[in-house]
Amino acid sequence: MSDADIRGLIEAGELVIDPLSPDTVRENGVDLRFSKRFCVMRGGGVLDTRGSGEPRSFYDCVEAEDYVIPPGARVLAVTEEWVELPPYLVGLVNLRSSFARLGLYVPPTVVDAGFKGRLVIELVGSTVPVRVYSGQRFLHLILLTTTSEVRKTYQGRYQGQRDVQLPILPIE
């Protein structure tokens, strides 16, 4: 979608991005910002995807204005913005290229039609520590229209998330 299409949907109330900063809507997508919440995965033990284990014991979570992503670490970050997609839009997220040039990586992530919440994104650390800041634009959300409205919008476990939501086990 173009910036004009995105702005039109926001003005019509069909697409929600809140808060929306003037520099957020870009040529073909929307930039999203770091919130103040970060969770780094630490080693030790086994996370059983079919078990009912407690993922919290595998993460250290902090709230901070700035955060240093350790080399090679897996960090969950949550966007400052609340996003609501209508049943005919799907989102793809990419790390902004300036962050990728620092060696950071975001695995491919799809935001399903009908999703409502703040996006929780995994960042994979570079070969050196990288300091990031809350309020910094780090993620680019590209919006795609489906050929028709989806019949069953997203109703998954992470609908309505407001903070870093750790994995919910078991994974089916």
C-alpha cells in the first residue's frame, strides 16, 4: 500500500496505529517505535514446546529508556504503537535498514488480518553490543491488501497484547 492509501485508511478509522507520529507513515509502510520493555532470552534448561513449562524462567525482562542488545542475544521488544488491522489487510514487518546495517536481525514476521495489539518482535543481536532507545523507529510495517476479506480474522493467543508476551505453551 502507498502512503496515501495508508493515511486514507487511518483517517477513515479502518486502520488504527496509536500513537501515530508525523514521521511514522512512509512511502509504502509505517515505521513503529521501541517501547521501554525488553526481554532477553537466557540459556539453561529445556523449553518443551508441548509442555506446560514456565517460559518466564528463560527470560530476563527490564523496563528502560535505553537497552543494550548483547552480541548474538535473542531479545523480545514490544512496539510503542497499538495496531489494529481490518479483515482485508495483512502486515509484514522488517527491521529498518539502518538497524540491519548494524548487524541486527528480525526473523520474518506476519501480522494477520484482524490483529489488534502491540507487536512483539524478536531481535537477534549483532556481533557487537548495540544500544537502542525507547521511542526510536526500528521496525517497518508493510501493509498488503488481500483479494477479499478473510473469513476468519486473527483470534490467536496474542490478540490484544499490550506488553512483551512471552511464548504461551504448549504450542499446538
